[in-house]
Amino acid sequence: MWVMRQAGRYLPEYHKEKGSKDFFECCRNPEVASNLTIQPIDHFPGLIDAAIIFSDILVIPQAMGMEVVMEEGKGPVFPHPMRTPDEQYKKIMANEVDVKESLDYVYQAITLTRQKLKGRVPLIGFCGAPWTLLSYMVEGGGSKMFFNAKTWIYKYPQESKNLLQKTTEICIEYLAQQVVAGAQIVQIFDSWAGELSAQSFDTFSLPYLKQIATELPKRLASLGQATVPMIVFAKGAPFALERLCDSNYNVIGLDWLHEPAEAYRIAQKAGKVVQGNADPGILYGNAASTTAVVENMVRGFGGGKQGWIANLGHGITPYAKPEALEFYLQEIKRVATAS
């Protein structure tokens, strides 16, 4: 049991540690990143079974040569997004990214965190999925319509595939180096999967997700590393469940659009573990509402005995209270133990 965005601004100690530092400055400071990673483990003793390194999916576009800033109240912003396959695109494509060197601060944070955790819980590394990263790189940030991302895949399909392939190769190496540094599990976040139709997902997301799951174990073997469990999370795309079950991922992350019992049935048939999946909005509600959601999850996910990693259906949202998350975690343990 763990929670996406469990290390973050909903915790009062996060703000004390962060101070006046910029978000990406925290990511690039191994000491600060490791402290932020461990905060929820200390804040909820005995309730969280894994830590996830404090970082961001957009460190990959940064390593590729794009500027990304975190604006207060707005989120990540690319001051110079790639609107068309112009000179910037050509420069990005021609740039040979030294993944080990350019993202070394992440690996340092992972190694330091493992040392500080002293085996209390495993540590998760992660990256963004190629489609989601492309969306950010061309939109310039979050979007409601994804006008620019859709323009790219439908107007410049080959250039889109070229960029997706380059990003995929970087993701594989990035995840491999995280494992070398000490990550014991990895997760791939396809946060904008739901913006694609099923057909477009099969063309512009799924092949690259599958490539990561196929090639990462090979790359780890070449580095003398054992394979680690791999989680894939395609938000907003229930149609992708069976497709992702037909891949080398060990765990399929679910958002709250999935009905637990049906998703569990499909995953069990394919020999996969599921992860999720309550709407993060329940953290704004009362105890009775939380209990009802948890009971439905535990019942649907096989009584919580096996094949299920409890989580939310996406990251913790702004204004959530630590006490609400604590009750959610306690209820999962209580209901699963009683079932």
C-alpha cells in the first residue's frame, strides 16, 4: 500500500523542508529530495509500504534540452514548446542525451534514500510515458483540449513517432540507471493516455509502453542487474486494461474509472497484479464516504488478500488533509484484515 504523490505539499513538513527553494531545485538536491521522499513513511508509521522517489516526470524533457519551470498555482510550464517539427524539433532529435550524466542528481537521491530508509520499505523509481511526455513538450504544460498534441499525431504522425521512439529509448536507460542506483520497483506514468482514442492509443502510446517493458529487463541484464517489478499506469483509459495485461508489466495501475471487481477479474486472468484505485476526491469527504469506497474496493479486489496493491486512482490532489489520507489507509488495513 502506497499513494501517488504521497510526498508533497499536503504535508506540513514538506513546506518546512522545501522552504523558499524552487520545485525543480528540490528535485536536483539529493539531500532534500531524499528527505521529502521519506516524509510520508515517517508521517504515517506502519501504514505505507513503499516510498517513491521525489522527482518529476518532466526531468526527461529537461535532459533532452527543453526548459521547464514550475509556476505557482499553474504547474509545469515549457516557455518554448515545440509547436511544429521545426528547428527546435530537429535540434532535440539530433541531441545525444547522456542519460547517466544529465540525470545523475536523481540517481544520487535514490542511493541516498535507500541508505536512509535502511530497508524499512522498498523504493520506487519512475518516469513519464512517451506519449505523456510528448504532450507536455508540444502543449507547453497541462491542457484541456490537447490541441497541439492532437495536431502533432494527426498532422505529423511520422515526426511524432520519431520523437516518441527517441523518448522511449531515454526512458529505458533512465529507468535502468535508477535501478542501478537502488530503485527496487519502477512505475511508468501515462497521465494523458485518456486523451487518445483506443485506435490512437494503439499507435502512439501502447507500442512504446510495451517496448519499455520488453527492453528494460534486457538493459538491466546487460548492466548486471536483476529485473525489478514494473508498474504501468494509463490514466483515463479503461479500454487499455486488457491491452496492458498483454504486456510484460507485472502490475497494472488503475484510476477510479475502473470498476474494481471487473478490472480484478481481467487482470487475474492474465496473471497480473492491479494497483489503485479510489478517486482522490474521497479525501475531501467524510469518514462514512471513505469507508464505503474502501469496502467496495476490498470486496472487488478479491478481499484484499492477493493480486492488489492499494493506492489512489491518481495522485493526492491539492487541499487534501493528512488526517483524511491516514483514515483512508487505516480503513484499507481494517477492512482487508476483516474480510
